[in-house]
Amino acid sequence: MEACNCIEPQWPADELLMKYQYISDFFIALAYFSIPLELIYFVKKSAVFPYRWVLVQFGAFIVLCGATHLINLWTFNMHSRTVAIVMTTAKVLTAVVSCATALMLVHIIPDLLSVKTRELFLKNKAAELDREMGLIRTQEETGRHVRMLTHEIRSTLDRHTILKTTLVELGRTLALEECALWMPTRTGLELQLSYTLHQQNPVGYTVPIHLPVVNQVFSSNCAVKISPNSPVARLRQLAGRHIPGEVVAVRVPLLHLSNFQINDWPELSTKRYALMVLMLPSDSARQWHVHELELVEVVADQVAVALSHAAILEESMRARDLLMEQNIALDLASREAETAIRARNDFLAVMNHEMRTPMHAIIALSSLLQETDLTPEQRLMVETILKSSNLLATLINDVLDLSRLEDGSLQLDIATFNLHSIFREVHNMIKPVASIKRLSVALNIAADLPVYAIGDEKRLMQIILNVVGNAVKFSKEGSISITAYVAKSESLRDFRAPDFFPVQSDNHFYLRVQVKDSGSGINPQDIPNLFTKFTQTQTLASQNSGGSGLGLAICKRFVNLMEGHIWIESEGLGKGCTATFIVKLGFPERSNESKQPFAPKLQANHVQTNFPGLKVLVMDDNGVSRSVTKGLLVHLGCDVTTVSSIDEFLHVISQEHKVVFMDVCMPGIDGYELAVRIHERFTKRHERPVLVALTGSIDKMTKENCMRVGMDGVILKPVSVDKMRSVLSELLEHRVLFEAM
């Protein structure tokens, strides 16, 4: 019993523990019940949290835990079965809700962590944006300074002012203690101190350009920090114990100054640089910032651009002065050239008229003689005279109209002609001359060469005759071969003519003519000069061949007009030469006649042979030309009246005259005014005679003037019997005929 009495004092301590647990459960329950209230308040205030139902579930779990602790207050003493059931139910519900909450948190916590991660990412982004905004503000400040400096630098185009302004503005903007510019010398081996900010330094001081610090700066596109003790940075004497400020240097490109040849600037054949040195104040803790270095780099580039503009301006000023002098000389030369051109044109116009008049007589009388009774030999000689006269007339046309060849106004006389006949005529004309020199002339016409073609018959014949004539002229013995065939596509392109681009078509073909001789040959280096007008090679000149050196030059122009190419080949002196040309001709049966820019020639069965009783009036101041024209018309059966002056013309003309031939280029007589007066006299078209200009000058202006005053046709002298017969037939049928220029 005594032992029991010794143990009994411990029970009150157990009861005290129970009291503490009782009080603790009460406060735990109270705390549990307060947490849902706080969660409800948080959910009500929060509009961001995406899992409110989880908070509700978590609140239910806490409420059940609090309820369990609250019910547990009745379990410290003897309790009824009802309390046990309630306690069990509360614990079961608490277990279920706690397990469900735990399982749910397994899926929700990663999302919550990702939300937290996004929150941290947004915070980092915000910090980066703050830094970028700071950089932007710094860049804006730098840009403002750059614009200000650029405006000051470019306010003048004097290079000395540009450099001095740059140093002053940089010193003021960056609060520099000193700023200097080192320029390369003329030799390019040294840098010379040319400009300083405070002008307290011995300008003209030089340092070697191959110093390591200079090479370091020149090899970098950025501003470089250099030692204050380097030779290019010793810009100010520091007394006592002063600590020099930080120094940076940057290169200034000198943009190809040799192109401008500035008087007192170095002549640089390669790209070189000047050196700009900038020094912060001494005894200061200030350092160079990134935006300040960027500002210096941008200003250096702007200075380079401004210097190039200044150099260009100086050069342009000199070029302007030189150009003014050249313009004055050019204006004087132009006036002299215009005077020479007018004199040449006047001379050509006079010679054109005067030379065509005797040719008109030769051709007209030859054609009249051709229609008389002649022996075969006489007829052959007359035909040769007539053909040669026609070719000579064509050559006179070309020589006198050289100005039209040069300005590109000469047009081809396109018509259908017998291509084979041209080669035979050339062969017959050349053969007598070649036989005298004992030369054999062979003509080879390919079987596939069309008999008829569309092109300029006279120009083509002149080209062939000129080339073959040169072969005969410069050959003393041997043979000459003339070959004509259709050029195939593979033989059209020639390395000697890079600008010749033939285009194949079903409506045309390319004629290739090759004339090969065994004559004296030509030096290959002299061949390019053969096509230069009024030029002969030394080889040809030494042979006293004669000629003006114009034939091949005109042939080349004609070939170009026919969209072709001509060239000459020779292996050297004494080895002969080969002349080849290609011209473009049309197929008569494949050409669209409605698109041809010329009137087709009249067929023989459509040409009236005689015009008996046709009254014709001829006005010409030249008696020979007037008589020849009258002879042609009388031969054709016309009733001809001739006059030599305007008064006589106006007195004689009447409604009975059906055709009037008049020379509009007579000296002292305005043929155009006369045509206007005829229109005024004969107002009705059927009463007015057909007015035709028979002239020796048929340039574009003459034709336009004749059309302007209402003339019905323009015919170019000389005129043969066949041509006059065709002219009259065309005039009586269509009352209009303008010969191609």
C-alpha cells in the first residue's frame, strides 16, 4: 500500500497532459476552421488563380480535419457510441478527402510550377526590356549627338573647316581634354599631327606610320583604347603627379583621294586612313562608356563621308572650269562643223543637179539608140553602155548622197528582181575587162538559189560589181571565182561579226556571195582599214590602182542596210584574197505584199508601149536635159511642148495638157510656188494636169515639199525609155507616182 501511495502522485500529471491535449485540440480545430475563411477570402479577391475548385476541395479537407480534432474533445472521457460513430465518420471522410486532394495535387503542382516559371520568365523579360529601354535611351541620346555633330560637320564643304569643326564639337559633346587628328604624309610612311582641339601642340610633328599602336587602330573598325604614353597620345604635357585620362583612337577612312588629286593632300594609290585621338580629362575617375565609343565611331565615318564630298566638290569645281573651257572650244568647233556641213551640202546639191543632167542625156540617148536597128555587136555595146551608165548613175547617187548614208536616212528601193540575171550581167560586164588581163572568171550559182528575190536590185548589183571589180583590178594573172548560194544556219554566225545576229524565217533567206582571186593579196593588219571611207592601204596605194577608197565603205553601208555582213580574208601579200558578204533577201511567193513598203513594178503586159497624141508639157532650164526629155516622150508618141521659164510655162499650160514634167530645183525659179499656182488655176481635179517633178535631187525634204504643194509624183534623173514608159503608164492609171528615195 505504501508503494501504491508512492505512485499515486503521477496521475495528476497525466490529467494535466490530457488537459493540455484537450486545449491543443481546441486551438487546432479553431486554427483549422480559420484557414477556410482565409482561403475563401483569397479566392474572392484573386481573379488569376485558375484552380478555384481545388481550393474548395482543400478547404473541405481542412474543415474535416478541424471537425475531427473538435470531435476528439469528447473522446478524452467516457463517451457514447454516437460520439464514436461521428468520430469514425469524420475520420473516414477526412481520409477520403485527403487522399483525393493528394492525388489531385500530383497533377496540379506541375501546372503551378509552370505558372511560377512563366512568372519568373516574365520578370526576366521585364528586366531585359528595362535594359533595352535603357539602351534605346542611350542610343537616342547618342543619335541626337550624332545628328548634331553631323549637322555641324556637313554645314560646310571646306575640308579644313570640316576637320576643325569635328574636333571642336567632339570636345564639347564628350567634355574632352584634348582631341587631335593625324594625317598621312605624301610619302605614306608617316603620320603628321595636322589638327588639335586647343592648338597648344606643335602641329606638323610626325610619327612613323608602322608603329604597333597605329597598326592596331588601323586594323580595327571600332574605337580602340590606347595607352596615354603612346607616341600618338602625347598631346599635352602633364606637370607634377597628374594622372592622365583614358585615351581612345579611331581610324578615319580617306576614300580614294588619288581619284580627286587634291593639291596639298597625299596622292594615295591604295586605301589609307587618318588617325583621330581623343583624351578624357586628367585626374578624373571617368571612363569611356560604350555609347560614347559608338558615337566616336559614327562621327569618324561621317567625317570620312564629308571629306569625300569636299574632295568631290573641289574636283568638280576644277572640272567645271575645265568643262567651260572645253564647251567654248566645242561650241566654236561645232559652229565650224556646221558651216562645213552646210558648205558640203550646198556643194553636193549643186553637183547632184549638175552631174545628173549629163547622165540623164547619156542614159536617155542610149536607151533611144537601143530601140533602133542595130547589129548584134552594136546592140551589145549599147546595152553595155546603158548598164554601165545606170551603175554609174547609182554610184553618183551614193557618192552625192553620202550624208544620207552617214545619218542613216538612205532607204533601199525594194522590188522583185531576177537574182540569177544579176550575176550573169556582172559576169558579162567583167569578162571583157578580165580577158584583156588574161584572167579567167568563173561563175558558180548554187542550184538551190532562188531565181527571183525581193530586195534592192541596184544596190546588190553595185556591191557584187564593186567586189568583183576589185578582184579584177588587183589581179595580174590567174583566175577569179564568183560563188553564190543560200547561207545555211550553221554558216551564218561568224566570229568576225559579234554584232551580226541573223534570224531565220520562212519569208526570207540569206544570200552568201564569195569572190576569190589569185591577186596581190593584203596584209592581215591592213584589212580593217579597207572599209574606212577615203582610205587605202599602203599595198594598194603602191600599185597605183586609182580610186577614192569609197567603194568598199559604201558596200559595207549597203550590206548593213540589207541586214548582212561583209568581210575580207587574206593570208598575206602575193597569196590572193577572198571577199565574202551575206545579205538578207525575201521570197516573192512567200512575202505578204500588203506589208511591203514599196509599190510593185508593173509587169510588161500591163505597161502601155506608146502614148499617141498624149499632150505633155516639159519645163527645164537646161537645154540639153529639156531636149533629151522631149526626145524620150516623142519616141513614145507624145505631143510635147517645152518651156524654160515660169512666164512661158504659165502662158502655154492649158487643160489640153495631161501630164506636166517640171524641174523644181532650177536656179532662180520656185517650182513649189508654181505648183501652188497651177492648183489655183485648175480648181477641178479632172481639169488639172498631172504634175510630176523631174529633178536631180530626190532627198527626203524634196519629196515632202512636193507632196505638201500637191504634186502627183517625183521622178529622179536620169530617165531611160523603159523608165519613162513605166512612169507614164503608172501616172495615167493611178495619177500618182513617188519614186523611192
